[in-house]
Amino acid sequence: MITFGSDSVWDSLRFIGIALAVMAVVVGLVVWVGRRRGSRTIALNAAYSICAVWVVLSALGAIGIVVKVFQVGWAEFSGRTLVWMDWPASIPCLDPTLSTTPGAVLHCGGTELTDFTVENASLGLRALAGAAQLSTLVFTTMPAIILAVICFNTLLGRAFSRTITRALVGGAIGVLVFGVASDLLGSIAATAALREVFTPDSLWYPPRFQLTVTPLPLVGALMLAALATIFRQGLKLQHERDALERTNAALENDTRGLV
């Protein structure tokens, strides 16, 4: 993720443009080197390299999450809870029940307590936070893993193979499982953390778990399953074509023998 802050939107856009231009130059150099070498798989090579780096960085991140669970006494949480935080009194705003005033003015409101850190968290709570972070990491890394498998097998001349089909089916299952787990574990961990910090008689103690599941994991799993069906059909057609070529070759040999 690329983030820049400035007092002017045009300054921020300029910095974003510079960052994107640098990335485009790097990709352009990769394409130029590939063309100089006469490569016909420049896009595949670039995609495979990017996905490989992505997977490696995610693996290092997963190791860091596991180490943090056992080595530090604090834990980070990000998930929906039923604890509501009103805006500070220092924010000038207008109560929605009052009459409006000329000019733009904020309506007084607040937000859920969703992102916070707990010090001196128990091992179980740190493990729950780590599980939520790992599920999110795996979910966001699944596309890179699947694309890396497709690119690698295509570069080896196996564009339609059982390995790719199995990777797509496994990816569909992984996206569904880890996507739903990411949605659920984040909120469960955040609510459990607040319950460990506050007593039941506290106003900050969440009485219920606020769980939400988005349709994105299901849609992603369906898309990958559809791709698996397409690749499976392509593999079947390739086998039929190879069998037909072998049959034609055998007929040609027999014809030559008769002549």
C-alpha cells in the first residue's frame, strides 16, 4: 500500500504519481531486458517474480506473527465490537436533534472501538490475535500463490495440467475458509480482548459479540472454482488432441508400411 499525506490533494496525487512512475519504470526495465534476450514470456516472468516476492514476504510476516505471540506481552486487535466511542468534546459539531445552522457543520457522532492494543495480554489472547492476523495474511496471499503456480507451470509448458486444477480447487477452499475466518476471528479476538481488560460491570465491557461475514470469500471461491472447471476442460481437450495426433501418426506409419 502506498500512502502520502499533504495539505494539498494535488501534492499527494503528485507523490502517488511519482511512486507509480517508479514502479512503471521497474516493470519497463524488466520488459526491456526480456525483449533484449528474446523472451516470449515476459509477462509470465514478471508476474511469477512479483508473486514469488509477495509469497516470501508474506511467509516472513507469518513467522513474525507467530514469534510475536510468544515473545511479547502485548497484542494488536482489529475487529468490530459493541463498544461505542463518542467524539471528544473538543470537536465542534452539531447535535442532529438541534436545528441546523448556516454553513457546513459536523453532526455529532462517534465510532466503534475497532483498532487497539492490549498490554500484558494473556497467552491465549495473544494466540487468538495471532490467529486472526494469520488468517487475514493467508487470505490476502492466496491470489499470489495461485497465480505463481499458474505462471510456473505455464513457463514449463504445462499450461493445462492437473497441478493447476488442483491449485485452483485448493485456492477456492482456502479463500473461502481463511476469508470467513478472517472476518470472524478479528471481531471475536477484539471482543475477547475487551472482556479480558474490563469487568462485566464496566460500561466498556462488550455484552455481545458483533460478528460480520462479507460475501467476498464466497465470490472469490466461486470464481476460482469456475477457473478450475475451465482449466479441467482445457486439460481434457489437450488430452483428446494428443490422442488424435498419436492416432494420425500411427495411421501415417501404417500407410507408409503398406506402400
